[in-house]
Amino acid sequence: MDSATRIKVLGRLAQSSTPAADEAIGRACEQAFSNLAEGNEYEALEFSIEVLAAVGFRRSKEAVAVIDSFIRSVGDRRIVHSGEYGNLAETLSKYRNAFTLMSKGIEVLSGLRYLETPAIVDTLLWASTHAEESVRKEATSALSDLAKYNLSVYYGQGTESGRGIGATPQLLVIDTLEKKSDEELKTYFRGVLTLLEGLLSTSMESARWSSTAVTLSRAATPADGGVLSVRQRSIALLKKLYGLFETKSQKLSIIRALNAAARTQNMGTVDGAYADMISANAQEVLAFFARIVKDEDLQIVQKLEHDSYWIHYHSPSENVRSAALEVKTVIDANEEYAIYKTLVGFEGVFGDWSKSKRDESFALGSQDSRVKAARVIASRITDEGFDVWRRRILAFAKTESNDMATFPVFYEFLAEVAGSYPAFALDLLLKDADQLSKFLIPILRGLWDSEKRDELLSLIQRWVQEARPEETDFLYACSKLFLSTKHVDVGLLGQLLDKATELKDAFVLRQVASVAIARSATDEVRGELKALFLRALSHLTELKDANWVREIWFREETKDIVAELSPEERREVLKNLHFLPQIDYQAEDVLAVIAEREPLDVVEFLCARLYEPDEYAAALAEKEGLEYEELPFQFHTLQDPLSRAPQVVAQKVLDCYRKDSSLFEFRGAKLLQAIFPQFSETYQGALVRLIREGGDTELEFVAGVLRAYNGETFTHPVARELIKRLPSGSPLVTEVEIALQSTGVVSGEYGMAEAYERKRLEVLDWLQDPDDRIRTFAIKYISELEAMRDSERARAEESNTLRKFNYGEE
């Protein structure tokens, strides 16, 4: 009996309470327990986990304990694969290893979560901090599922007893969390926060399956005693957590969870008890916000203002709205925050909270008005003195964000300050450049056009001389400066290029290339900038880095400068782009410009990616969590210029086929399908010419091309020409038949049967073809289609009957 069948049998036995079933389940569990405790063969461990997934609920306490021990210890074992895999075992280990076994074990625990809740919480919290990302993600997902309310579990809908267990699982979760020490809460912070967010969910869902459909249900979380207790205790624990942390990111995460506790899902009419519950929670949260907002970091104050406003906006309760206005009163008294909100306030609220909901003045102040206000502030900084503003600028610069688009007004403000007070700005760079590393560009820009340019130039040259590997933020900022200055200092840009080359810093090299292209419209230095671009490109090729294209693809200057390059220079561009992990739409835009002029060069480039992929690029893509892809699934802009040269394209791919015909369907044929998703008249003519004038190699080539398509009717003329050339009994006839049978994606129970019938109808006229070979082929092909159609229809009906049986519908 194979493993899959054994699991099905055990699943059936698990539904029985007879002594024989108990004995069989006991033996299976003991074997699984023993193997998980000491085994190291992947397949055997995987089967043991599957056993517990099927029957573990019959011995849940032991099963959870064994899986917990297994998850914590399997990483220290040397996992081996069954001998049947031979030389593939090492490759398999990349995808089937201790981490995948841990994830499978977590899935089993998730299935047992309502039986042994406290123990499973402990295991999942530990796993949520694991070094392996896949394990962390699986554990976090399981924690979320454990904490959330489920309609079927709560009310017993769809269960045999029809009785639910209410909020019992959630009460057990909060009990377990409240027993954790402060140190444990800090260690497992992300997992704890995931649980608390689930416990505070204001909706519950469930899914019910039948043989033909899945029904998703959703309802508001009821305001009964258990839920009320869970929510109150969860809010209290979040408030406790807030006091345990100092970092902004963790505090902001806790504020987000508290904000969710004060908001309700929009699910139509809700009862009074539910509204009272949300109102009470919101008032408690807002009272906490009012208490902490006075002394908090300005970025946190901004978040508290933002969340308080939206609670006020959405709540129908006057008590909640009053509580939100109390938070606003405290914030409005903070004069420092008023300045921060204007200069940085990407989440700040600028309007009158008391106005109608139809009024949009609550939104972020328009950027234009904030820029004007920032200029006024900049003109008055001497009122408070430069020392005050130095401290203020450095404090504002500590705002945490992964998106520099967060700071457009602050950028303009810093540029305005640098232009108006160049001595102060230069002093900032001399003393505080490290703290302002994210905001050097606007300061440099303001100074560059001031009377302090010479002193700034000396400082930049000193930075260039002192730059060290891994410490090139200043070089990057100095390069990017010239994207927005009135004039480009080509000499300084060249020095930055030379230093980046010396340090082998692709990041700065890409920026120099970007500036050279972006400013190439400047006629007086166009030639020098083009030379800089080509130098930067050459060094990037040496470093096997082609990511410059992603930084400047959208600029019209990119297409202009590539179009102006000589054929040899364009080949240098292609040589660099060979290192791209994927040909995305950014790279396509550049390739399309070259293809308009040298289609053969681009086809050779694409063939090189298919037949000679760069191992370094593939390894780098894997390291960065990307997938190396020789070709995209389909082209966007590159298809048009290449499809206008079908003879050139087909001949080059044929040349590659002659050298290496292996995996042609996934390489050369795939390329042709991407360039010619349908057969144009000229492309069809090129293939027909190969059939009529070529030998065996050309016939095999065309048959391989047909295999890349889904048997669409536009391929039929070429297929018929090929059949005419092939002697009866040729293996290529079978290749053509397979190509024509290909269906692509189908849907529905009878999708395959319907596809085969459609294909039968498409070739009925072949029976009347004057060519004997085509008629002979059509008779056999149609007969096979009819047999497959009938077989697929019978299989679908059998599958439907079996599925109904499994769901107890028959």
C-alpha cells in the first residue's frame, strides 16, 4: 500500500471509535512519534507528519508535544533523502529540507489549535522568531488563524453537534499571553502582536465546502461576555507592551493594533451591544493616546493624531468623538509638532475635525500650501537662532521611513534654508553630515547655486578622497545632486565616477550613469556626458551589474541617447544587459530602441540568455530572493520591432537549434512564441519556406516551433504544409499531432472534453483536403480526439460522483 493510500485509510479510521480503529490509530501514532523523535530521512519524516495530520487529533496532547520537540530539534539533524533519488538528492535538499519539515509540522499544529491551545501558542511563538523566513511566515500565519474568531467554531455551524465553543480559544490565548514574563513578551513581540491583533478582530469568517462550491460567511464579532473580556484584556496587554519598548517602529506597531481595536468593520446594521463594545474600547484607546501623546516623539505624535482623527471621523458615538477631541487638544498645544507637521507631516491632519464628513479639509495639507508655509518658516529661522534650528533639523531627520517620497516638503525646506543661509547649511554638512545622510541632496542643491559653491566643492572633493568601501552615501548624494542643478560639473562627475570605480561601488556608478543620461539634453556637454555614460556602463559590466536601466528607463533622454549610439556602442549596452536577472518592462523599453535599428543584435542577445545564461546573475538573483528568468512570459514593447523582421529572427533561432536542439520547446521555440504570439503573414511565410526548401533539420525545427503554441487555428496552415512533407510513419507526424492537441488552460469539470471536441470540429474540413497525407492524418487525428473526448467526459463524471460521495451528498 503506497503512502497516499495509507493516509486515506487512516483518515477514514480516525472517524471510527471501534476498538480495532483505536488500535490501528495507536500503532500509527506510535510509529510516527518514534520516527519524529529520532529519524533523519526526509520522506519518512514527511510521512510521519502526514500521519499526525490525519489522526493526531485522536491523541492531541502527545501529538502536539512530539511535534513541538521535532520542530525545535530537526534543524540540528542531518536530513537525508531516500536512495531512490540518487544524484538528485543534493538538489532536492534545497527545496525539501529541515525547514520545509518544520513548516509542515506547523501546519499540523494549526489543525490542532482548538484542542491544545496553550501548548500550541508556546510552540508557534518560538517558531515566529526562527532564523529561517519560511518558518517565521508559516508560524505567523498559524498564530493569526489561531487568534481570529471563526463562525463555525464559535456557533457550531456545519458541525455534527451544532454547538460552538464561543470565545474559548481566544480566552485560552489571552490567558497564555498574560502569564508571559516581560522578557518573553519582548522576545516574541511580533508573534504576540499578531495574536493580539487577531483577538481584537471585529469580524469573524468561515468557509463551508460542498462538491460544487465553497461558501464564505462573514459576520460581526458578537459582544458577549467572553469576547468583551478578551478585548479588554488584549487592550490592557497592548498598553503594557507599549511601556516595554523604546524604539519607534515597535511603538508604532502597537499603536496600529490599538487603533484597530477602536474601529469597526463596515458590515451594515449592527446591534446596540456591539456598538457599545466598540465605543467602550475606543474610549479606552483614546484615553491612552491622550496620556502618552504629550511626551512622545514627534513621529509618534503624528501617528496618534492621524489615528485619533479617523476614529473621530468614523465613530457615531459622541463619547468617542469627545475622547478623540481631547487627544487633539493635547496635540494642538504642542508648538514643536505644529512645525514638524508642516515640514514632515506625511500623516498629519490639517483640517477642522468638527466639519461635515463631506468636507475634505481633514486631508494632508496640499503640498503646494505646505511648501509655501515651509518657505515662510525658512525665512524666519533667524528669529529662534541657528542652534535651535540645527537641533530641530537633526531631530526631524530621524523620522523613520523606507520611502523618501515621505519628505517632499522637508526636502524643499532644506534646499530653501541652504540657499538662504549658505553658511549655516555648510556648517551643517561639516559637522552633522552623517546624521543628515538621507537629506544631503537638497542641502547640496541649495548650496551649489549659492556663493558658497567653491567651499562646497572643496568639501565634496574631500569626501571623494576619504570615501571608503561600504561608506559611499556621500558619493551617491553628490552624484544625484546634478539631476536638479542648473549646470552639470562634468569634471566633478568624472571624479565621482573614478572613485566609484576604484571602490567597485555599483550603486554610485549607476547614479553617475543616470545623471549622464538625464542631463544629456544639455547640448554644450552632451558629448562629454555620453562618454561618461559609456565609461560608467563599462565598469558596471565589469561588476556584472545592469540595474542602471531600472533607474532611468522612464526618461525620454534614455531612448534618445541609446538611439544615438553607434552599433558597437549599442552592443556594449546589450553586453551589460546580459546580467539582468529578468527582462522586465524597463529593460524592454531600452531593448526596443536597439531592436528598431539592429534587430539581429537583440535576437542574438536573447538567444545568448537562453543558451548561455549567466551563472553569476542567476546566483545573485537567488541571493536577493528573485527568480532568474531568461525570458519574460510575454513581451510588451519588444515584440513590435522584432516581429517586423521574421526572416532574421527565425534564421537566428534556427542557427541556435542547429548547434543545440535540446529543450528547444522551452528555449528557442519559447522565444519565437513570445515575439510572434500569432502567426503574421510574413512569419508564416518564413516557416513555410523552411518546410518547402529545408531538410530534416528544418522540418524538426518547425515541428518544435508548433509545440510552443496551444494548437490554435492560426498554426494550422503551417501544420498542413509540414504534414505534406512528412512520410507516413515519421516521428515528426506525432510531434505535429501533439502540437495540435495542446489545449492551454481549460476550466470547468468538462473543460478538457469540450476542448477536444472543439479541436475535432476545427479539423473536419481536413477530411476533404486534396492531399492524401493530410486526409490520412485527419482521419487518425479525429478518431483519437473523439476517444480522448469520451474518456475525459467519463473521467469528469466519475470524479464528480466521487466528490459528492466524499462530501456526503450521495
